[in-house]
Amino acid sequence: MRQIFPLVFFVCALAQFAFSQNLTTHDPQQLYNGDGSLFDPSILRQMDLTFEDDNYHSVLVDAFFNNPSLRIPANVSIDGISVDSVGVRYKGNSTFCLPNEAGSVKVPYNLDFNHWISGQDLMGYNKVKLANAWLDPTYCKEYIASRIYRKYLPTPEINLIELHTQGDYTGLYVNTESINRQFLNKHFDENDGVLFKCDGAGVFCSENGGGGTDGGIPSLSYLGSDTTNYYDSYTIKSDDGWGPLLDLITTLEFSPEDLGDVLNIDRVLWAMAVNTVVSNLDTYNGYYVHNYYLYQDVEGRFQMIPWDFDNSFVGAILGWSYWSPDDVYHFDPFFTGNGAAWDERPLMQYLYSQPLYRSLYLAHIRTIMEESMGIQEIAEEITALQNLANDAAEADPNDQFPFVYFNTNVNSAFWTDWGFAGILSTVEERMDFLSNHPEVSDAAPVMGTVVIENGMIEVPTIDATGLELMWTTGEIASNFQSIAMSDDGTQGDAISNDGTYTALLPETNGENLLFYIRASNADAISLSPARAEYEYYIYGNVTDVDEFELTTTVTEPQWTIAPNPATESFSLRNCPAFSPITILDFQGRVVMESTWDGRPIDVSQWAGGAYLVQVGEFGSSPMQKLMVR
């Protein structure tokens, strides 16, 4: 089958919404920097790091084990910009320990530009972190994963950089935005809240080369009312905040029904969904519980922020002596630990047990699969990044992998004592598994045009049994309230049971209405916009909201698919005779090209899962989703 287009386009074509004049979409992607920024992925910059002390490496290695907060001064220069008195320390865990034990100087760095000089920065950033990609021969896993995460929740920006130290080329590094007050202000418009890095205090190795120390596990498990019990599991990044963290954990343990008062649950569900789809198994709902931040916003609810994506697309955490490929490619999307007390995931245990949260989590998984996991799109992003960095990777004097794996590990895994999964092979295996998962493959409702007029909002649907208008006027678009929409011929609904749901607009006292639509049936939930609550619609005096708003106007397809889901065959209703038809599978590959002659299309031999149907010349009109069971 020929693959002709990235899957992300198909879903953009599917999500068809014709907006009223005063209806816009909040677009958080505008928060991410554009051309020319420090994290511009199209630029491979050279960073020169110069220490006054030529013995810097020994000093920083000793500090890593014995005084982790110690920084030493250095000069940083990049693109003709020179910044002096930069506070430098080593960072990481296994990515520090493994190269250090091998005698390599290619270890991860933490650079603080205003450590000694207040307000100092590099190209607008006061802190950056340089990861060494020690367990990623492609140098792409963290970058590609971050590009997916950022569509659905606040995410650090990432690109590649050449690092030269004391005049010598140290190697190719992954340049990562730090999660600090600057990051918080960028994504939350404030930064005064409680911030925790959720990572155990243990160290992978010891100074003498032996095994390291065990740290706590940031599983959100209740360890008693003494906050000191949590010091080994969480690192506080704000002046105070142990009380609010204990309140969150206590609520989860003793009154989980109130969890929404202290935790942005939707943000957690999005984070867990991305973890699941991109096979990031080094996270809260993966094999190892860590690698996330918690930030308490102005409304008193903790927000989950993802961190450290180098083990996405399975990464390098498997080996023949530990797990088989099926263990990781078919990793359970509802994993809550291996049964041991130390491995419990109480947050996921609770959320998966609640029908609404479970359904929303599944809806998020479907959205990510449909929008972000097209092999062609991912391959194109990898090719662009590797073309940019090819010479630097080949010349890297401290890369632990033969250069051949820079390219070959993109498409396929290779095995040593560890396993290094391929990016595209993991995507293919994971999508095949998830597409056939009995809950992921459930057919969700389809929503059409969103219309607001005469104080009413209406949404036509297919396969929906209920709709909710989720709305708020809160300044950070949080704590959405629910209004049931009607399809019973009352309260402004024109025709009973015609699939078009209506609701009166809530009173907002002159403030902008921030909202999204939640549709449900017996099997599944869908959202409009599909990335809600991270994205949402804005109705009202939108010029006063902020600069991150886009207006979109497209048309809705008039033809429909029936039945949908299909088991044996389907037909196209209101489809003009002799119209060209193109049908594509979940990976964007053409499975059928024909002309509509009015006869049902046989799908009895097709693999179960999602397909996309185009009527008319390819790319000329919106697509619709077909589910085959």
C-alpha cells in the first residue's frame, strides 16, 4: 500500500468546525518559540563552554556525589553572544553514571545563567539543560516525543546543539528548556505557586564505581502525615509547599472523590495518554515511577508537567534478560504497577476505576494516535533533524555508539546487553497493538459544525447519545462546569432526536465564555476541540483574551458513513454518484481507491480499527472517520 500523507493532516481535515463570527480557538502552540530562538530545531548552534579551572571535570564529578548543589563558574558563548559567570554543574542519573564509569567526559550539564548575576540570560533563557543522549543513538527520541507532548500539555522545548568544552569538541547534545519559574510564567501566566520535581533522591552509581543509593518513589502513595517521609521521593523547587503536596496525597488516599479540587485531572490524563501512545515507559504510568513535575496553579490545583523523554519509543530500558519486545510494544495502557507495594500507582488505580476518567483517557489516546503518530510525518521530522546534525554526530568523539546506528536505529531495534528500540518500528508496533485494543478501538461519537446564534449553541452529531457544554470564565481555563445539551425538541432544540444537540449559552456577566463540547455514547467519549481542555473555544469579546487565538472557518462534509462502526460493509449516504473515493488506514496508507456506484463497500476482510474516507479528489474536501470491527 502506498502512503501518501501524514496522518496529522487527516485528522485536521476530520475536525471540521464552522465558527460563528465571535468564536475563536485558543491555540497554546503559539507559546512555543519560532524561528531564530535558542530552541529553533532548524538551527544547529555551537556552544563553547570555558572554565577557569582546567580541572573542572574532576571538580564537577566530585560535586555530583558529594555536593550536588555546587556550581562552578564558566563562560558560555554561542552565535557571538558571550555570557560570563555562568553557574555550571553536572546533572542526570544513569546518563551521568554510565559515561562517567566508562571514563567519558560526555556527561549531562545544568547551566544557570543568573546563578551569580541576577537577570542574566542566554537568548532570553536563564537556565538550560544539556542531555548527552547516551542511550539514544538517533539523537531524535527526546525531540520527537517533545513535539508530540507539546500539542496536549505544557512541555519543555528541545533541539540539538554542538558542545565544545575548553576548546575541544565534546559532542552532540540535546538542548532542553528548564522547568523553572520562567517556564511557569510562559505557560501559566504566573509563577508563584508550589513546584515539585517528582524524582527519587537515589543515585544510579557511587563515587567508587559500585552500585548507588536507593531513593524514594514519587508514586503519590500515602506515607503518613509527617512531611519528612516524602523528602526522598520529591524535590521541592519553591520556597515552601510540603503542606499542599501532602494535602494532594492525603486527598488521593482518603477522599479521592474530591481529587479534582486539588489536582487538574484532565492534565494528568493527557500526560498519561501521551506516555502510553509514545511508549515512554520511564514515567508515572510506565515501568519506572518518576520524570514529572507538579505545579500548584493560582486556583490551588496541581498541574502535571512531563519531563525527560529520552526513553520514549521504548528507548533503552529493555533487554533480552529483562523484557521481550512484546512486553514493551504491547505494554498495557491500564498498567498500575506489578503488584508490589513499592510499585503501586494509586493515582492511576483511582482514575482508571472511574468510568468518566477512564473514557476521557481513552479519548485522549485516540486523539494522539490520530493526530500525531503518522509514520510519514515522524519520519520526515527525523530526517530533517538528522540531516542537520549528521556531520556533528559522525564527528562526535565521545559517542558510545558506532555511527551506523545514528540512522539504522530510526527504523529498527538493535540488541546488546540492553535493547535499543527503533523509533518507526516502535510506532508501527504500538499503533497496531493500540488500534486493536478492545477499548481503544471503541467507536466514539462524531461532532460536526459548532454554531452559536441567538443565544444558543448547537452541534450536529453522529452516534452520540448525549452532549455536554463544558464551560468556564476562569482566567486559566480550568474547573470547567457542565451543562447538558438537548436533543428532545425542548429548550431551543428545533427537532427531537435528529442528532443535533442544543443548549442555552450560560450567563457570563460580560466575560468571555471559554468552552468545549463533550459527546458520549455507550462505548466512548469524544471532544471538540479534540485537544480539550488544553485547547478550547472562546466566545465573546475575544480581542481581550490574549494573542494566542486563531479563527478557523471550514465546511462540514454533507455525506455520511452508515453503519459506522461497520462489521461487514458500509454505504455512503448523500454521496453523489461516480464520486472518487479514497480510503486510508491508520498509518496513512491507501487501502482502496474507487468510484462510488451506490453499492455497499465490503470490509469483512479488513483489519479492525480506524480508517479515513475521502469523497472527491484527494485533499479537496473533509475526510470522515470509519471504524471497522
